[in-house]
Amino acid sequence: MSVLNVENVSHGFGGRKIFEEVSFRLLKGEHVGLVGANGEGKSTFLDIITGKLMPDKGKVEWSNRVTVGYLDQHTVLTKGKTIRDVLKEAFQGMYDLEAETLEIYNRMGNVSESEMDKLLEEVGEIQSILEHNGFYMIDTKIEEIANGLGLGEIGLEKDVTDLSGGQRTKVLLTKLLLQNPSILILDEPTNFLDVEHIEWLKRYLIQYENAFILVSHDVPFLNSVINVIYHVENASLTRYTGNYEQFMALLETKKIQEIKAYDKQQKEVDRLEDFIARNKARISTTGRAKSRQKQLEKMDLIERPREKIQPKFRFKEARSPGKLIFEAKGIVLGYDEPLTRPLDLALERGQKIAIRGVNGLGKSTLLKTLLGYISPVSGEVELGDYLYPGYFEQESSRKNTKTALEEVWGEYPGLTNSEVRGALARCGLTSEHISSKMMVLSGGENAKVRLCKLMLKDINWLVLDEPTNHLDVDAKAELKRAIKEFKGTVIVVSHEPDFYEDWVTDVWNLEEWTTKIV
């Protein structure tokens, strides 16, 4: 049974075609992975099927009585509400029914016997609905899901406006899972989750009985939870059955077949054109030439398979620093309150360190403290000589109205227009991306612009805070290659062991240093 049908949808932005006559179906219980390169239109497709965006053409039809839950990371959380308050909103319908019950009880003091029977019947029906939907187990359910995604460690009574970006996403995801919709739509849910909670979500989705549509660039996660792939490429959608690895094998076969078919047809076109050119002027063969011309005109020409733009990342290496990059003595991380016990840390030239740990322990705070952007609660950090750090921050402003070109040119005004465009193109961005505002670029395109700025700088100490968030599979692999090739010192915060395990010299786990209960 199909719960969602998308028929012949077309959509464009400016002069660009994002989708052209695409169709899509979601069957009951299907676990769908929506995959494709950065900027191909995955988030746009989700906006179309959820009604946030009207397509230029085509129709979107959901079956009757389905409930759709969409993880929207840009939802505003109300100041003054605790995490528990927000999570309870998942059950608002049942709380409304409870309030209706109380109102009925208040009316019972002043009604006739026949009216009383009617009100008691109403109360009985409501109580049955509440019991069937587990209303009296809400607190237990909240604790179960919240602890699974790590909110219990933060504290359910914490004001939601005091949360980091990652903690905020956890609240929204937990609320969505508590709502238990018949269709889940998840746009990169693992971006702000740490390893333990990605594992919990993986187990949850494997056992999830309803259908979901998942956008993710985390291949091991995708492989574990999906059974259907829809591939977004060149304004089209193609359906494949199986996990991501099976899809990649089928896609490679398809690409080879397309190239062979194109080459074969081009040889036939060349042969016909050559025959026509040699014979159209001769009276004895002009008839045959016209026949070949008609054959050529009727031919359904295959388009040349388009090569996807592949990013090329390379970090420019500054002069070698001193042996010691930094030495931290007795530092306590934090802002208003300490996050860690006193730490003694040192980093030497050439080391490559991964920092891991659940969200909220101070991974980003550690980076900013080591770089000298913020001061520790106590203790001191002594930086080495001849340091040229390059810092990639985890989050960027969503209100940035500069174009990608202006963003880079503003930081490197000595470069020519052509040089800036060339640098952005090498990072996998098209002319359209380069002239677009940062605020309208996809998360992956935005990250590539920020990486471009970093790659134009001479550095010997690379500091990366969750650099793979939003990057597609190819860009992630290319970034990994560039970091491995970089001869300088590296510190990276990452929740993806697959990204760093084969090139780091050590892993620092903040869970071993925190004063919080983990």
C-alpha cells in the first residue's frame, strides 16, 4: 500500500532546474534513504512533500489518516520552557483530552440523571483512548527516549534556550520520536549526535514499524537502517532496492551502461553523418543520403552522461612551528560553570588528534580555549612559536546575506575575481553556487565555502570542529584524503570514527575529563 505518491513534479529556482518530471512513491513500512550530492535538491524535495514548498508542476498526494513527523532543525524553541516541557508537547492531544475530562467532571454537579449517564459515557470513551495510547505512562516514555538520545545527562529541567545546537537538535528529535507519527522524515539526524546516541537511533529505526524517509551522508548508519534508496541527480529521482552499498554497485553498473550506449550511438551518428557528407552531392547516391538523413533525424539522441563536479581539497602548509604546539596546565573548561576537572594537556608538532565525547561536555569549548579565543575558568594555555592556525567552526550564521564570492573575497581582498572563483570551483561549487547568498546554500555547499577560505590560508595547525556535518560522501572522502596528506598538526572534533580512525595518532575522550555524569 502506498502512503505517499509524487507524480511528475518539476521545480526550479532562478534559472536552474532542480527537479524535472520526477515521481516517487513511499510504501507502508518502507525505510527509504534519499541520497545525492550536496546541492542536488534533497532538502528541497522534503520541503515539497511536506507542503513547505509548492512545486512548479505535478502533484503530491498523501493517503488519508497518515501523520507526518518532520525533523526541522530550524524550529524555534520558546524561552522559559524546560526540555521536559517541550517533550510533553508531543502528547498535547492527550493532555487536551484530559482537560476535557476534568471539564466534564465539573459539569456533573449540576445535571439531570439522563445527562449524567451521557457525560459518564463520554468520560469512559476518553479514558479508554488515553489508556490505549499510554497516557498514564507518558513520563516513563519521555525518560526512555530522552535517555536514549542523551538528554537525561543534560537534565530535563534545563531551559531550552541555554542549549547548544547539538542539544537543541536532540530535543527536537526526541519530541518527534515521542509523537510516533506514521511517517518519519529525518534530514541528517546524526549531524549533532555522538557515537553512542547514533547507535541508539540506529537500533530504534531498525525496529521502527512505520515508514520513514532519511537524508544522511553517514554510510554505515544508512546501510543499517534503510531498505530502499532514491538517488537525486541531474534533476531526476531514481529508485533502487537495497542498502547503500548495493545501490552504489548498481549505480556504477548503470553509469558504465550509459557511457557504452552513448559511445555506441555517437559512432553510429558519426557513420551516418560521414555517409551523408560524402554522398548527398552525387546524383547516383543522393537518395541513399536523404534516407540516412531521415534516419538520423528520427534517432532519439542519448545525452552525454554528465560528470559530477568533484571537489579537490588541499591545505597550504606554512613554515614549520616549534616542537610544542601548546601546553595547557590545570585548565578547567567552561563558561558560567566548570565543565571539566583541571587538565594538563600538551600537543607536539605533527600529532593528529581526534576529540570525541557526548554533546554538551565542552568539545567546541576546548578548541576555542586552546586557540585563545576564550579563557579557561582557571589554569593557563601556553602556545608554541611560529603557529599559523586554521580553524573550521562547527556552525555558521544562517543570516549571512553575502554571496559565496563575497564571503571569500572579503577575507582575501588581494585575490582577483577569477582567482576566488577558481578556488571555489576547486571545492566543488558551480557558478550558480558562487553567485548565491550563503544563507540559501545547502549545508554542504556552505561548508565547502568555509573550507575554501581555510584552504587559501597558510597554516601549520589545523583545528576542525565537526567538519563532515552536511558534506556528501565524495566530499567527505576528499577531505579525509587532504587531512591525511597535510604534514602539519591536526585536532578534529568528530562523531564519525570511520572518518578519523585510520589517520589520527591519538584520541582524546572528554567523557574521561568531565565533571558531569555521563
